[in-house]
Amino acid sequence: MDNFYSYMLIALAILAIADLVVGVSNDAVNFLNSAIGSKAVSFRTLMIVASIGIAFGAVSSSGMMEIARKGIFVPGEFMFDEIMIIFMAVMITDILLLDFFNTLGLPTSTTVSIVFELLGASVCIAILKITADGSGQTLLDLGNYINNEKAIEIILGILLSVFVAFTIGALIQFVSRLLLSFNFNNKPKFYGAIFSGFATTSILYFILIKGIKNATFMSADFKTLIATNNFALLGISFLVLTGLSFIVVSFFKTNIYKIIIVIGTFALAVAFAGNDLVNFIGPTTGAYQAFLDFSNPAVNTLGLSASEFSMESLGQKIYTPTYILLAAGVIMVLTLWFSSKAKAVVKTSVDLSRQDDVNERFQPNFLSRNIVRFSIGASESFNNLLPVPLKQYIDKQFKHTRIPPSVKTKDLPAFDLVRASVNLMVASVLISIATSMKLPLSTTYVTFMVAMGTSLADRAWGSESAVYRVAGVLNVIGGWFFTALSAFVAAAVMALILFYGGAYALIALLIFTVIVLFKNYLIHRKQSKEQKVEDKLEKAESSSTQGVIMESAKNIANVIKRGNKVYTGAVNGLATHNLKLLKKNKNQIEKLSNEIEDLRDNIYYFIKNLEDPSVNASNFYISILSYLQDMAQSLTYISNASFKHVNNNHKKLKFTQIKELKDLDTHLEQLFNTTKIAFDSSSFEQIGFILNEKKKIFDVVTDKIQKQVERTRSEESSPKNTTLYFSLLLETKDLLKATMSLLEEYHNAHDASVIPAQVPGPEEE
């Protein structure tokens, strides 16, 4: 039987490695988003700094491992075999849950996952023990098995951190912006030096000084010296770091805010590793120490069996071996560098805190609208109490510096260096305080809510975006609570299966886990490849008609190619009654329609970017977007009507109808391919030849319509088929009209003798 638990421990070790990989992929966003969003330093530099921080934080996280061993349940109330079931259920659930969210590209909280998984599994085993025959206990005795006081403290700490992080982030950002404004680079040098002194002192104090007491490699005397001289250390650190910052700014001409961001990224990586490592290896280290105690004759003096040996020893203070922490740190660093999923979860928090307007990812809801409405009313009431000179000063400090029209929108950072510095400073300090108190805060909650608080204080949530941003925050927070519920239930189910299924259930669950992980890996790899090869529509940024013609040619070729594929897919799907193909087709045209809508949403910025005399460019751009939208609408109708017909199990189209549709598809494919070649090669002279064939292609459609009229009068017996067929032909006619109008617009506007004016990128300035 001992061999069974040895194999179980090996499985837990492998799961811990996999959980480290999955967990870092999920949580990389927490310490990378601020630096990435501000574009302060190169991505390579950022990764090196974060890697060093993770390694340092990992080896100083020993104290946090107690959370997994005794923070949620009372280990003395469980036997060795029950403890192993709890830890195994937690690890299997954790890796499956996190990988599921990662595959969807959604960051979730690893801390919430581990806490509620431990709670779910231990509650399940406790209930099984209580309800066992002859136990003499009732469900009222459940409190004896669960560490209620500590569990409630941890859960309340996690929930409270959402409000605290948001509020403190907003307050510090407001004060920072009030002092530094958006024009911070032109402020006196000592402003930046003082800000740097405050930021770096806060960061280094809580990360290094407070974190040292949990490090196993520091001597007790050194820890005592630091603990008894806190205020002196704070004062000296502030003076020294402020002085060093002033020297760096004055004599080395270095941007001090970039240095703060580098230090902040390091600090947050340290805080993340110190706080979150327990989430990934805590159950495995707990199981390892339980196995050592069970196997040690000095502890298990009576040679008790696995079902008789009580795990009271886990309730004692135990330091995790440094080599385990170091190995975990190495795995975390390697994951950070090589995991493609780690790079796929940054977008949500960066977009929700962007300073400029973006295509919002979340739709407003009833709650977000009312929160924004209430906030606007409260803000206006508060502003009315302020003196006019103070309001004018505040508005001046929050006034944005004008962005040169030569800078492309995609090259702009999501927010500036001051906000990135505050994000990193506040988040790392809050997490470090919690770690020193042995409270496993959710780094996801804290970093996300700090970013939301600073973006609110920075007026990034204006009237144009507030309702979308609030909806986004509510959606993300709702997802976190869903994580908690899912983790609790799933871990309880896993524990139940292992309790009754024993070794067979364990083998089956491990095989299931491997299959799911491998399948999700293949799905993610496939999606990554599709994203790399997939053409996407690009916003026009030229400032003249000829420039727009040249720049948007790629978009036209893209729409033509994808439209041709959608039309052919609809015809083939109808011909074979292939519902799966038609559904995929429906999704493809929906995506294309959304991209065209994004281009229309960009019209405001496009027109603002134009040269004064270039009114023709805006008219041309608006016209071609209108034609693209008309084409997309026709294709959407064709795709949806085909899907609906097959989905409702209506009769198949007649052979003659399918044959005519195939013939029409062949003509359209020839037209679209010729058009695509013309736009791909920017050979706009070829458009004239295509337009000469206009009557011929319309005659083909008209002929098909006439034939169907004759069939309907003489032999057609299915009203649904007749309606669908006529709808397809009429929408095809509309599709051709929009396509020909688009070609005529290009043919009339293009002038080969004019050199197009382009907006230069930053590298060309």
C-alpha cells in the first residue's frame, strides 16, 4: 500500500509542474500588463527583470505554504489517506480549471481557485466522515474539520482586496496626476525624484524588508535587526533613493519613470511568486510532508496504517525545503519565456484601462449603465462644492498633451509612465503586505482592480467609454465568482470519486487530465496558427485620396477573398445539407462584418488625421466602407438563410437549383478572383476590364431568376425552397451591385500620376 502512495506522490509532483506552467500562463498578465501597456522598456528587458523577480520571490515563499497544509482545514481531524485524497483532488481540479480559462484566453484567480478547491475537497471528505456509520456525528460538527476562522479571514481578505485595491489605486493616481500632470516630462527634475523616492521606498520596503522574514536563508539576528528599526529604515531609504533618483535624472539624463517601472515589474514579480507559489505547489508539498511523516518510524511510532494515522503533524510550523522552492522558481521562469498562452492573457486588463478609445470588448448592461449614471451625478454634485479656481487647476493638470498626427494610433501606449508606475507600486505593496501577514491575496484581483482604479482616476473612463469599461469590470469580477463556485464543486466531486474509486479512479482521472490538457494544447496551437495566417482588415491612416486607395487595396482584396469563401461555403452547405459547414460559414461572415464595423467606428479618427484640403479622401473612404458593409450584409443574409433552412430540416433544394447555384458560384468565383488579383497587385487599370463584364454577370443572375419563375408556375411544390432560392438570387444581385459600385468608385478615383501621401510611422519621423 505504501507503494501506492509513493506513486500518488509522483503523480502529484508531475501535476505540480504542470500546474506551475498553467498557473504562470494565467498570471503572467498580473506583473506584465503595466509595463507592456506603457511601452516603457523593450519586451526582452521586461522578461529578464520579471524572471529575476520570480526566482527571488519563489525562494522566499516558504511561509505561505502553511495555507495549503492548515489554512483551510484542520489536518489533525483527517487521516493520511484522506489528506492524500484532498490534495490529489485539489491538484487535478486546479490544473483542469486553469487550463480551461487559459485556452479561452481569460485570466482568472489562481488564489481563489486553490482556496475554494481546498475548501470543497475537505468539506466533501469531512461530510463523508460525519455521515459514516457509527461516527455519531452530525453536520453541525463540520466546523471541527474546517479552520473556520482562518478560512473566513482568507476569503474576506480576497473579497476586501477588490475594494481596497480599486480605492487606493484611484486615490494615489489622482494625487500623482494632480502633482505631475500629463506633461510630467517637462516638470522640474526634483518632482520626478521625489515621486521616485516615494515609489521605490514603498516597493523595496514591503518587498525586500517585509519579505525577508519569510525567507529561510536569512539569519534570525538579521531579521530581528530589520524588524526593530522599521521607521529608521523607511526614512533613510526615502532620503537615499530620492537623492539617487535626482542624480540619475540630472547627470545621466535618464527617464526616472522608466526606472520605476523596471523596479516595479521586478517587485510585482517577487510579490507574485511569494504570494502565488502556494497556489501551484502547496498541495504537493503538503502531501510530500505528510508522506514523510507517515513513513517516518520516529513520527509514526505505532506503525499505523494510512487510514489510522492522524495528520496532526501538518498543523505544526514546517519550512519547505529551499531546493523545492528554487526548482519551482526555475519552472516558472522557463514558462514565462516559452509559453505562448502566457502572452495571450494580457489584452483584457490593458484594453479596459487604456487612455485612448478602443474597440470595446464588453457590451453595456443594466448595472453598468446605472453605476455610471449614479457616478456622474455624484461627481457633478461634488464638483459643485469645489471653488472655481481649484476646479480649473485640476482640469489643467488632467489635460492631455496633444498627440502629433504623424503618430499612428497602434503605436501609442495604452497609458503613460506615471500610471504604469502607480499600478506597479500599489499592487506590489498591497500583495507584499498580505504575504507578510500570510494572507494569500489574489494577485489577479489586486493588479486588475488597481489598474481599473488608476484608469478611473486618470479620466480614462470618459462618457464615450465608461459604460463599456464598467461592464467589462463587472464581467471579469463575475467570472471570478464563477471560478470560486466551479472550484468548490469540482474539487468536491473529484474527492468523492477518489474516495470511492480508489486506485482505479485515480488512474482514470489522471488519464482524463492528460487527454484534456493535450486536447486543449492542440486547440490553442491551431487557434494560434489561424491567427497568424488570418488576414485582418486594417485601418486607413493615409492623408490623401491616392494614399487611401493604395492603403485600402489590401482590405478590398481581403474582403473579396473571404466573401468568395463564404458564398461558396453557403452553396456547398446547401447542396450537401451540411449544418456544421453552414454554422462555420455563419461565424466567418459575422467576424468579417464586425471587422468592417470596426473600420466604420474609426472614421472619426481617420477624418481628424486628414490634411485640410483633402476632403475627397474622407468622401472616398466613407463610400468604400459603405459598399463593404453592403457586401457584408448580403453575404450575412445568404449565410444565415442557408443555415436556417438546413437547421429547420426543410426539403433539400432541387438538383436543377443546386446546379444553377453552382454555376452562379463559378461565375462569382471568377469575378472575385480577378478582382482580388487586381487589388493585391494594385493594378487598378484592370478594374476597367472587370467593369466591362458587368452586364454579363448580371444577365446570368437575371436568367436564373427567370428560370425559377417558370419552374414555380409549372412544377415547384415547396414554398420554403422557392422562397429561399429567390432570396439567394436577389441577395446575390445586391452583392454584385455593391461590388460593382465599389469597383467604379476605385476606377473613377484612382490617378496613377499622383504619388500618394502617407502618414509616416515613428521610425520615419
